[in-house]
Amino acid sequence: MPGFFIPYKTEMINSNIIIVGGGLAGLTAAIHLAQKGQKITLFEKDSFPHHKVCGEYLSREVKPYLDDLEINLEKLKPKNLDRLLYSTPSGRSIEVDLPLGALGVSRYALDELLYETAKANGVEVLQEKVTEITFLKDRFKVTSSEGEYSAGYVLGGFGKRSLLDKNLNREFFKEAAPWVAVKSHYQLKDFPDDLVALHNFKGGYCGLSRTESGNINMCYLATYESFKAHKDPEIFNEKVLRKNPFLNNFLAEASPVFEQPLTIAQISFSKKEAVKDHVLMMGDTAGLIHPLCGNGMAIAIHSAKIASEEILKHFKTGNSREEMENAYKERWDKIFSQRFRTAFWLQKILLSENLAEISQTLISTMPFLLPKIIKKTHGEPIV
Ligand SMILES: Cc1cc2nc3c(=O)[nH]c(=O)nc-3n(C[C@H](O)[C@H](O)[C@H](O)COP(=O)(O)OP(=O)(O)OC[C@H]3O[C@@H](n4cnc5c(N)ncnc54)[C@H](O)[C@@H]3O)c2cc1C
């Protein structure tokens, strides 16, 4: 019977489903499956709570699903983000209402809420780094910094890039990863609560929006090529970001909350597999959408839902492992592929200075186009 608990090796610690990575995807799947009676062990290499590089704009499409899982977002008092201000590097701007809107909530608070909810639902959370996942004779062996574990099923939610991807021989790991991202929180009284601003600069773009704490998240993505000449985020802010008049005003007036901004490099938007060596990949592990769309968190949560549903269906109907994996891949493609394509072209346009100015002119004359484009990068409320 699928999912039945059979020891693989007596000295190994056994679990029916192992989830690798305690970000949004991993924790959501853990909660979903635990609520359906599954025994879940989740590995997360870092301790909770912690800050993460992210724009912290959570599309409202996830709200009904999180409500179903009794993940009480209201408790965090997130900001309601209902307006988008977009500016080109030269400072030409346009403002529109967001079709569905988003919640401004820090990853520090959101991931911690999910972590506490997972534990309350009986998920075993181990603070260990997974170093290897191997599949043999219909069982997985998961090796971590602390030991070896065995499971019938493994879900991968270990983020954008990990040595595990290398160990699993994933193609994207061999390709260039030419992006850098920087995040910081700032204080500034005179910044609207309901606004998300997306400001373009040469070689990248920067988002600004408030989180539940009242602090303003400033998070940007830049090509490594443009960043490497300056290396230090503070110098990059001065020499590059401040050329956009909106960012210049913001940086002149706002005070940083973090001692140092968080920085990550080697970000890649290459295509990935939704299933690799029988591991169902979720969130960024299955594909990272360009952050200008503000949909990566929603995709992480939504992909956790479909992975959980397909595993539960497999247990219930007894369909084969292969059928279950194919069903997951098909649903993943059907739900997310179009968003990834739209995001790819949007990013190309925004990062070309000329195209950004031309598209700004186009949108200024036909402002109804922008909400339509935004809709194409987001999903409908998840039920
Ligand atoms: C610059 C930037 C801005 C963004 N802004 C937004 C935004 O405003 N809105 C939005 O919706 N999305 C945004 N995103 C995307 C969003 O941050 C991601 O899509 C989202 O975090 C994906 O969640 P996840 O659970 O897949 O991965 P993560 O949240 O990265 O979680 C992965 C977890 O796995 C753990 N892990 C990794 N390797 C191991 C291992 N070997 N063993 C154990 N644990 C491991 C990590 O510590 C981590 O906690 C942005 C992305 C970037 C780069």
C-alpha cells in the first residue's frame, strides 16, 4: 500500500514523508499533509525566525487557501497593498490600482507563523542541513548534517539554489546565474501604507512597500555585471539607484533599520524540472519567477497545495508513483507556465532602457493595459 511505513535500514530514522526546506513551500506542504493525518519530518538548515531576501509583497490569491489551513494571517496585521506606482530610470511614472492586491508582510513574521502552525499540527521540524537525497528500490535515503533518514516520499522546497541541486545533477545548476539581490528595511513616515512602488534603474529594478512592522521593505534585483563594478550595496545605491529620482528621494529621507542589508548572489531564472529523481519540487526549487511580478511566494504556496493533493490522491487511489509524478508535472505546467512566460518578457522589456521608456509611453496613453498585464503574472484566488 502506498505510503505504508517500512523501515529501510534499522539504524536509520524513518518517516513517511520528508520535506526538505522550511520556507513557504515546505512549511505549507507540511501543514497541509499533517492536517490530513500524514507523518511529516521537515528539515530546515536555519533557525526561526529569520529575515530573507524578498520583496515581501504577498499576492492576495493565497488568502483563501491559507484560511483553509487555519493559517491566520490577520494575526500579523499585514498592510493592504492596493496601488502600484511604476517608474522608469529617468523618473517617468504611472500609478494604477492593483487588480487583486497584496499583503505587505515580512518573511521574518510570515515564515515564523507557518513554522509555529506546522509544529502545532504535529510536524517534526529538524534544524539540519540536508546534503544528499537518493532514491533506491522505491524508498528515499535522505542524508543530513546529523544522520540518515528513510522515507517513502520526499518533497523539495529548498529554494532557489542549493548544493542539493548539484547533487541531483540538475541542468540549471550548470548554467549562468548572473543576478544579485539586496534587501533592507527602512523607516520613513511619509510613505503610503497601501502602495507598492517598482522603480527601474540601469541594470535592475527595486521594490518599495510597507510590511506589518511599519518598516518599508526595499528590495532590488540587479545584474551581477552592473553590481560588480561597485560591489558594496551602499556604493551601488549612491551611484546607480539614486539616478532614478524616486529612489533618490527615498534614500535621501529614509533611515535604514538593518545594520547591513541582506545580499544574495548567483540567482538564476533558468527552467527547472518540477520532478527530479522522484522528488516533487515546489516553490523556487521548481522554478523562480522574475520577482518584478511579486508572485513567487504565491507560487510557492500554491505549488505546495498541488504537491500535497497529488500525494494524498496517490495514497487514496493507489495510482502508481509515476502517475502521481506526471499528474503533478501536468498541473504545475498548466497553472504556472504562462505566468513564467509573461514574466520573462516583462523583465526583458523593463531591463532595456529604450523599451522601458517606449512601454511607459504606451501605458500612459492606455493605462488600462497595466492591470491586464499584472493579471497575467498572478493567479486567481486559490480555492
Ligand atoms: C529580489 C527578490 C525579490 C522578491 N520579491 C518577492 C515579492 O515581493 N513577492 C513574492 O511573492 N515573491 C518575491 N520573490 C520570490 C520569493 O521570495 C520566492 O519565490 C519564495 O521565497 C519561494 O519560497 P520557497 O519556499 O520556494 O523558498 P525559500 O523561502 O527560499 O525557502 C527555502 C528554504 O530551504 C532551506 N534550505 C535550503 N537548502 C537546504 C538544505 N540543504 N537543507 C535544509 N534546508 C535547506 C532554506 O534555508 C530556506 O529556508 C522575490 C525574490 C527575489 C530574489
